[in-house]
Amino acid sequence: MKTILFVISDLHLGGAPAGNGKPSFQMCSPAGRTRLAEFIEYARKQQQPDQDVHLVINGDIVDFLAEEEFAAFTDSDSKAKAKLERIITNTQEVWKSLESFLRSGAKLTMLLGNHDVELSLPGPRRVLLEQLGPGRVEFIYDNQAFVEGLVLIEHGNRYDSWNVISHDALREVRSALSRGENAPAYECPAGSLMVINIMNKIKGRFPFVDLLKPEDAGLLPLLAVLEPSSMKELSKIIPLWRKQSQVQFDDAGIPVDLANIAAATSQDEQLITLAQELAYGDVANIGFVDDMKSIAELWQLARSKDDRELQLKRLYVALRARAESTWQTFDVNRETDQFIKPVKAAAERGFKVVVFGHTHLVKRVPLDQQGAVYLNSGTWADLMQVPDAVLSGDEAEGKKQLEKFVSDLVANKLENWRRLVPTFARIELNAAAVIAADVYFFDGPNQVQRVPDGRLTRLVN
């Protein structure tokens, strides 16, 4: 029998809608959830007597970091369970479509990411499986990848020094909670602390900030420009990141320590330095950052063209640094070394298709002459549009285009800068071989289009 593997990731279900003067914390918008339910139905209809459909949700299924009470890790089983129950209640269209999918006889596999680690706790795990009901369903955690024949699928945060999960420590927490004991201390990833202590706090002023994924060093220069005072919190997070990232990689880019923690890079250190320079220049005492104004305040206070030119310059430098470090100028056929090295190592072990999520950017990268390929399934959360000139390196035109962005930022009119770009990987295989593997846009059941090579034009203007 032929098997069709559909892979999606980074749904980020959860977060409260806008209301009572608060911004929306929903990265997966109502439109995104409607489209996601349509996609699950689209996949369900392809289950046939001679064709088995298998949907893999590759991590960050829900987003506990977006749920109040905000916490980098919810170490209470009952509180984590309550958060998940609230998420399910507020995103029913998706869960009903998954129940229908399983009733068709199709198979569902879910993997753990770095925003939904609480799903592995006893209470939430029980709620998740009870919600889905009977059927061919599997939930994978404990740092396992999913393998189907010559296909390897994992979330990818294992190779990101800001967002790695200590699964040994997480197992200790689960063990204690399963017996009604107090959970031992759990050291959260530095990226999760960045979300809770920085991004969630400035979201009221900059409603798009939680769309900037993943939470890594490439984000720091932009946060420094948007809200210089955020660097004071960052000074508490950086030591944790350095501690988590002081390990060795083997030649294939695989972390060799038992906790599977990724290694720091010199580029990360350069981005930290750039962020500090953009925030407070040569000021040695970070306490002075409390007096620094956000870019929105500086824009409104600008007295001359030169004042605004200075702010545009800072924003341009920050966005260029992020593009070069993380976004890879939205090129579908390029990926950063931190991910491509372990992917190539997997291909050398015989895998023909390797699929990650985590970065929120859809990818298709050939790996060798034998036809192996790396795919990234992208995200169903909204993404932030970026002026094309910023990505191309045209500084003069980039700053010109950014002027519109800052004006919209100050007026809180960011509809034109948020984009729903739902993508999925489709892999066709039989018992002996991979027949086809590629990535696609899903704009509706009758609007499925292969993601073109080159620049991801849906995210630039």
C-alpha cells in the first residue's frame, strides 16, 4: 500500500484574543485556524483503501508561552492541564477536524516542540489524547524523532542553543508530578525566558513581536531597537544561554553531551554585542537603559529629518542582521549551517527525506546526488512581512521602505505587515522507497500550489 505523509508544524494554537485594551496573543489567527481545519479535512479525504494517509504535526502544536499566567514553564500539572483545556476550547475548529480525521481511519502522529513541552506532563497528555478520541494516534516526546522508512522528522530545536530542551530534567518533572509530588527545579530554555520576560511584556506596544521566530540571537538587535529597555532583562538571560550552550559538537554537527544541548556560535556573540550597541551605544552601565525610549516614542519626538534618519538606520541594521543570521533572505533553497549540518549527517546515515519545523520558514534544500532532500514544513502562525530592499541589501531603498513600517508601527496599523503563509510537506512512499517529497502552499482545498524555488515572495513587498 502507498502511504502519503503530510507534515505540518508550528501551529501555535492558543493565546487570548484582543480585548479589554490588550493585544491579541494568538499567533495562529482565526483565519489561520479556519484554513488549518480545511487542510486537515483535505488530508482526510485522501484516505483510500489503497492509500494510507498519515498526518504528522511536528511540534509547537499549542503555545503554552502565550497563555496567562505567563510562565516559561508551567510546572503544576493542574495549571498546565487547565491551560490546555482553555486552548482547546478556544480553538475547537481544529480539534474537531482532527477527531474527524482519525475517525476516517487515517493516522496521526504528534511530536513535541519547544513551546508546548507541557504537553508531555501527565495531565495535559491525558487531556490531549482524550480530546482526540479513539483512532491511530501517537504522541512522541522524550527527544525522540519520528521515522517512517527512509524519512526522518523532528522539530529541530535540538540544534538551536537558545531553544534546546533538557529532556532528562523534564522526565524528572513528569516523574514527580505523576506521583503528586512537588516538581523539581526545571531550567527553561533561554528562548522561552526571552518570550516571557521580554516579548510578552512589549507586545502591547509592538503587537507583531511574538511572530518573530525562532527566539534566538538574530532577534536581539531588533528587540534592542524596538525597546532598548528590554536589554536589561536580556542581561539576565544571556548567562543562562551561555551556560546551556557550552558543549561540543561532533563533525556531523550533532551535540555530543547527554542532554543534547546545541553549541553557541561566534555569530551569536556578535549579535548580542550588536544588540547592546544599538540599545545603549557606549554606555557601560546597563541601568541607563531604563531611560531609553522605544523607537515609536523617538519617532514621534523626532524634530528633524536627521533624527528620523538615525532611527531608520538603527532599524535597518537590526533587520539586516536578522536576515543574514536567521531568515537567509527568505530563500526557500537555503538553510543555516546549524540546521543543515545535522540534516546532511542524517542523509549520510541513509535517510532520503529529513523534515524540520521550528524556524517558521518553508524550505526545500537538495542534500546529495542520490536525491536526498531537506524540507522545512513552515508554520500556520502569521509571519511578518519585510521590505524587499532590506533583504536585498539596498540600504537607501531599505530605509525608505522602512519609513512606512515605522509610521504604521506608531499608528498600530500592522495589518499590511502580517501574513498567513500556510505550508506543508507532502511525502509519498511505499515499503521500499520514497516516491516524491516536496513542500506546498495551502490556500484552500482547490488551491494547493508547490512552493517555488528562490525567494519566498509572499513575505516581501
